[in-house]
Amino acid sequence: MADTESRTETDAQIESSKGEDDIIKIVAMHKWFGEFHVLKDINLTIKAQERIVVCGPSGSGKSTLIRCINRLEEHQKGQIIVDGIELTNDLKNIDLIRREVGIVFQHFNLFPHLTVLENLTLGPIWVRNTPKKEAEELAMKYLVRVKIPEQAAKFPGQLSGGQQQRVAIARSLCMNPKIMLFDEPTSALDPEMIKEVLDVMIELAETGMTMIVVTHEMGFAKTVAHRVIFMDEGEIIEQNEPHEFFNNPRHDRTKMFLSQILAH
Amino acid sequence: MTLGKEEKTPAVTEDGGYLPGTHPDLPPPSSVHGPVHWIKVNLFGSVVDTALTLLAVYFLYSALTFLVGWMFINAAFTGESRNDCRAVADGACWAFIGNRLSLFIYGFYPEPERWRVDLSFVLLILAIVPVLYEDMPQRGKALTYSCLYPLIAAWLLVGGFGLEKVSTDQFGGLMLNVVIGVTGIAFSLPIGIVLALGRQSQLPIVRILCVSFIEIIRGVPLITLLFVAAVMLSYFVPPGTNFDLLVRMLIMVTLFASGYMAEVIRGGLQAIPNGQYEAADAMGLKYWQSMRLVVLPQALKISIPGIVNTFIALYKDTTLVIVIGRLDILGIGNSSLADTKWQGLSTEVYIFVALFFFFSCFSMSRYSLWLEKKLHTGH
Ligand SMILES: Nc1ncnc2c1ncn2[C@@H]1O[C@H](COP(=O)(O)OP(=O)(O)OP(=O)(O)O)[C@@H](O)[C@H]1O
Ligand SMILES: [Mg+2]
């Protein structure tokens, strides 16, 4: 678990840095799927080392929002600036940004034809031109960090869901990203595997990684997030630090959502 | 496994059952498994089953004894004419095939140069090995050789650059089938991959070109394309230049197979979940990298049965060159039937030709099964 001490420490760092290390800046951003207005006037600034949890009902646009940050989805209006680089149609910028941003998907999306180790070394070898041996050492280091070095030679299909998701996290980390996006990383997992993945994420949080996590794990949000964002129908309805967000929600829709999600 | 279980001493209750948590692993009851049981249930389950089984065994037995007798026991293997065969045995007259074997293999390739055909066959086998066996040492270098093989073979077979020239008109027999088949197989796969990817392209022009090409190729019978190659293509080349007929046929056969290949591979591509493309993109792989490293290995694996199916169809279609006057193994067989010395031996000839194709195609299909099993990674 993230001890409160390390958190206040990063909090202090964030206070002290006045805006200049905004690592993600989204300004008046809109997105449509055809005629469907899926994201409406999104304004969001995220500081380096900040940890954000995004929640909201199904279909509210949470996945679409974080997928816009590494251009898996294209926005049609407004600005997205990641680490000082603006996302435009310029392929070079997209490449640069993708090098800085790792993403972990709900369904892992590991490459089933490659071993765990090959999954991890693929990016370093082909994108970062790391020599194979070095890439393997790096991969093993991250496999140790997600606590499954012994699975390196197996294929993803031979692992449990929780193990696969940890491999996926390690695969992203191998690219040495500045920002990690998580799109419901635990919602495809059996209950007994959720904890092992959350534990890895909490440890990652303690290293000071900038994280944006779409999740319904409210316990995780309470202990790890600096800020919780509530989305509904493509809009950011409310955002606050977790204690206030859960104990003192302002907006009716937030209250309703929280009562539903905490009811079971 | 059993060792671990033995420590769990089964505790038996009064009525003969086991206490919860102590049930040992028992073998399945003998009545539901084993070959004897299978035979009993499936072959002799009822009076009708039994009768059918016996009848089938009888037919199989008589067919096999006849075939083995005709093909081997009562067959003549030497002789100079059909009468020589009949004098010694009333079964198959394999002497005919033996007598014509070099014609069947080399067609009209000039005799003193036939070592070049033999050499290119041997080199072909050496070129295939690294393609088939992923685990061989030094595979990278060996694959470079495999890629160069078509050039080497073309030089060996056609000549020039120090070798005596042999006109492609003189190609024939089994060698012609292999030349067309191997060329088609080697080139239709990469062209098919490019067409399949092009069909999914974001660029409308590329997409339209690929779709039209595939649909035109698939909408026209191969025979028609071969006639086009034989007659019409010469209109497109400047008069006076000679565009070799065999090359034209090779192009047509390859393009024809590529059209089918593209559709087979497109099926494989569609089976790859979007998440795979997204994970590759998010990692920062370029388009061709993500195709080569992530998407195609999976798509091709799924497509193996369809790909091999296309290969086999192509290989058998090589006999169609007969329509433009080239004599492949089947054509040679047909024409040798006209020899009065060897009249009435069509059965032997067709069985020989059929066996040649059967073994070629059967090994391809076995290899593909083996490959599928090998590539299965638990997904
Ligand atoms: N590729 C697409 N084309 C058209 N509509 C889409 C596409 N992807 C998502 N949508 C729609 O956009 C809306 C937002 O989708 P999104 O996946 O962002 O929701 P979400 O908040 O992540 O929901 P969930 O909790 O179910 O994952 C949904 O109504 C969805 O149907
Ligand atoms: Mg989602």
C-alpha cells in the first residue's frame, strides 16, 4: 500500500512546481465518432508525477479520453499537449509522444505468438534500437518488478489473467515512459487476481510515475490518487482530491454514481 | 502425481463411500475406454452394424488384394514393348514408365545438359530447408540463399553467362510442373500479402487498385488467363522483342494464385483483434514493423490451411499449360500413349502421374499440419 508519507512528499513536489512541469495539457478538446459527440470541451492539466483516477458510468468516454492522449483516437477540436509536444497529424509528433506514454489495456493485448520475454523486448529492440542482450536484461528487471521473472519463457496464453496483466504493465515500463495510462486494468480479471495487479500499480505509483487510471476500484482511488475525475456523457463533471470527492461530492450525478458503485 | 496422492489415505465411510476431501483418483471404468470397447460399440453395436462392418471389410480386402496384385505381384518392370510385359505378367506394365522416365522428368531438355536440371532440383531442396525449419542454425544466411535461389535456378535452367542456352520451349515433363509450381508458390505469397494489406489500406487509391486486381483475377478462369498470356500479351510488348512464353505463363499463374492468396490472408488479418494493432501502435512501432512483427505472424498462422490449399491448387493447375501446347508430366504421358509399341497402357500412365501429384500435395498438407501444431502457443 502507498504509505501516506511518500504521498505527501510527492504532493509537496507538485505544490512547489508552479505549472512549468505540466506534463499533459488538454485545452477545449472535442471528439466525435461520426455524428456522435463523445468528448465535449475537455479541459485538463496534469502535472508530472501526478496520479489521476478517472471514473464514470459506462459509455461516458473515459477510454476515449485516455486513448486520445497517445493518439489511439484522434480528436477533432482543441489541443492536447503532452510533455511540450502538441498532438497533430504530424506523424513525427505522434511517434515522439508514443515514446513517452505507455498504456495498459483492459484485455492486456499481449502478443500471443511471442513469449513473455519477447513481448517485453519487442519495443526496446525495434523502437529504441536497444541491443538484444541489453533489452533482455531490462525486460528481466521489470519482470522481477512485477514479480513473475520465472514466466519469461512462457507464452501469454499459458498465464493467468493477473499474470498477463502484470506482463502488460512490464511491457509498457520497458519503453521507459514518462506517463502511464491504464484503461480498466483489473475489470477483466477474476476477483482473486485483482489485488496482485493493483499491488504492482501501487508500487509503480510509489516510484513517482505519472499515472492516469480509468478504474472502478474506489479503494485504489482513495489510497493512490491525487485527484479523482468524474465523467458523464463525454464531459468532466467534477474533479477533486479523493477525500473530498468521496465524502463530499458536489454534483448530483456524482452522488448518484458513487451511491451506485459503493452499493455493492 | 500418484506419489502425492498416496499420502492422502482414503477414509472410507460405513456405506462404502469416501469422506469428503479424501477421494482418491481412480482409473476410468474399463467398459468406457480402450480399443476393444471402441470396436464393440462402433463396429459391432447392432446386427446392422455388424453386417455393414463385415461387408466393408470384404470389399476392402478384395480391392486391396486386386490392387497389390496388379501393381506389384503381377507387374512387369522390364521390357522393351507392351508385348514384352504381357509375356511375363498380366498386371501393370511399369516397364513403359521406366522406359520413358527421362522424358517424364526432363521433357525435351537437351540430354547433355540435364545435369543442370538435376542440380537445380538438389539446390531447390537445399533452398526449401531453411524456409521450413525455423530452428536450424545459421538460418539468416541460409534464407538469403533461399531468396537468391530463383535467380540461380533460372540461370541454371535457361543458361547464358557461360552455360549453353536452352530454349524454354524445351522445358517439359515433371520439371515444367516444378518450375511453374515453385515459382507460383514462391511469389504468390509475398504478392498476396501485399495485396491483402493494400486492401485494408487507408489510402483509397491503393485500396481500389488492390480490390479491382483481386476481383478481376478471381473472376476469370485460369485457362482464360493462360490464353491471354499466350496470345494477347504479345500485343503489349514492342514488335520484334520476344517475351518468352514460359515467363508469360509464370506471371499469369503467379498473379492468379496471388489473387486467391490475398483473400486467404485477408481472412487471417480480420481475425486479429484490434487490440493487437493498438498495442503495437502504442508501443511506437511503425506500420511495416507492426505488420511484420505483430500482425502478419499471427494472421499467416491462422491462414496456414488456406495458404496451403492455394499452393496445392496452384501446383495441380500447372497441368493446364497443356492448353497452350506445353507438355508437362501429364502432357508427356498423354502423348506417349500414341506410341504403337506401348499401346493401351493409359492406366499405368495416369496412375504414375496421379501418384506424382498425390505425393507432392500430400507432403505439403502434412507439413502444414505439423507447422500448425508447432506454432500453437496456447491461444
Ligand atoms: N470506435 C468507435 N466508434 C463509434 N463509437 C464509439 C467507438 N468507440 C467508442 N464509441 C462510443 O463512444 C462512447 C464512449 O466510449 P468509451 O469506450 O470511451 O466509454 P467508457 O467510458 O470507456 O465506457 P466503459 O466503462 O464501458 O469502458 C460509447 O457510447 C461508445 O459506444
Ligand atoms: Mg472503457
